[in-house]
Amino acid sequence: MDKKFVTKWYKTTDSTNNEMLRQAESLDNMTVFAAEYQTAGRGQRGNSWKADAGKNLTFSVFLRFATEAGGDGDCCPPIDAARQFGISEIAAIAQCRFLGRHGISARIKWPNDIYAGDGKISGMLVENTLSGHSVRTSVIGIGLNVNQTEFPASLPNPVSMTLLTGRHYSLPSLLEDFLSELAACLDLLRTPAADLNDLYEKYMYRLGIPSRFIDLSSRPAWLPADPVFAGEDIPSFSGIIRGITPEGRLLLELHDGSVRSFAFKEIAYVIP
């Protein structure tokens, strides 16, 4: 599919994801909404996304997929609902590759955060709609810390591109650079699920490294699953990330050698 992303910039909006969901029925495939400032940015697990106006990239990407019910030639190739985590995978891989091109070694903190070292540089919220057994649309919301150098104390481990490289970036140019990487990664949705999982795992934060985690599986699903930081007096357990399941669940090897899988919101990292 030889089609390019088309970007619309907003001075201010509540959330680029919200704006896309409001306009979804009329949007073309590969539309991008970017905002200089979001008044109510959203992240995973019901978290908010806080970013200074005009200093960071806050944007959403709209993808429309062909389904068994049809779809025109402008749609992305069909993707089964059981493989919808693949959309998160390609977006996360694209961010790591994009940051790598700018001299920043980045990793995916499962499922959707991007880390540089032990600092969070980007967060992502993916919202899909289904048609039968297929994905119909996907809104990929991304908040990338770019030129901001001071952050609220409520954000315990943020980092930005400027803090890591000492450079100042043009946001429109940087967005176009990322979108070119994402366009290339769209083709990864055509690969076998196992191959895409293998590629995602190569970028995983703390893969194969003994780490501490908090088991949240007994907590109400509406509670956030934020990372916990070393020194906080919360019971934790040791495990080693071994990868993900075909559906995108996290695989942890426990102290007795057994492997357990965790879904979203069932586990939190203890960050060193």
C-alpha cells in the first residue's frame, strides 16, 4: 500500500485520541492528529498524560483496516482480532527504531511504554474497534517527551530527548521522521505473529534480567498499575521476563523455574 500519513495540527485539544474517536467515521486511513497542548491527555490504565505546551509530541494515528465485511483500497490489510496486540507491537518497535536513529537506545516496557535506561520517554494508548473477528479501526495515541527539561514531581522517572542528547528539536520535523518509520513498520503486520513477537521481544525492557515485580492480579481492574520504585515498602517478588504470549501477555519465570503469564493491569514493575 503506497499511501502516506496526512497530519493535522491542533493548537489545543482535550486529547488527540478523543478527537479522533469523535471523528472516526469520517477519517481517512493514515490520518494523524497532533496537538501543541492537550488539556486531558490520556495514557494506559486510566492514567493522565502531562506535557508542557509546545515542548513535546502528543499525537494520534488513525488506521482503518479491511475486514470480512469489506473495505476500500485505501485500507490497511486485514488483521484478525486475535492479533490486535500486533498494532501495539509495531508502534512500539517504530518508536524504538526512530529513537535509535537519533542516538537514543530505547526499550519497550511491556506493554506500551518506551524507556531510555530506567526513564520513561514515551507512553502509548491504543484503542481498537472490531468488526466480527477483524480489527476495523485503530487509534494509536503517543506522547513523546522531546524538548521538556523539567517535569512535575508526580512523574517520578521521566526523561526527554533533549535531556539525553542536549539538542533542541523541531516538533513537526520530528513527527514526520517518526511517521516514516511507522509507515515502514506497517508491513510487519503481514509477517507471522511469532516473527513479530520475536522482534518485539528483542526490544523489551529488562528482558532476561532478574527483576522485582508487584502482583496486582487480585486488585480491581479499574485501579492503575503504575511502576513502583525501589525503596517503597510494598511486597514484591522476583522474576525474569522471558517474552510474551501470542496474545501479548507477559511471560515471567519465577524463582522455582515455573513460568507464569500476566495480562494488562495484573503486574507492576519495581524500577531500580
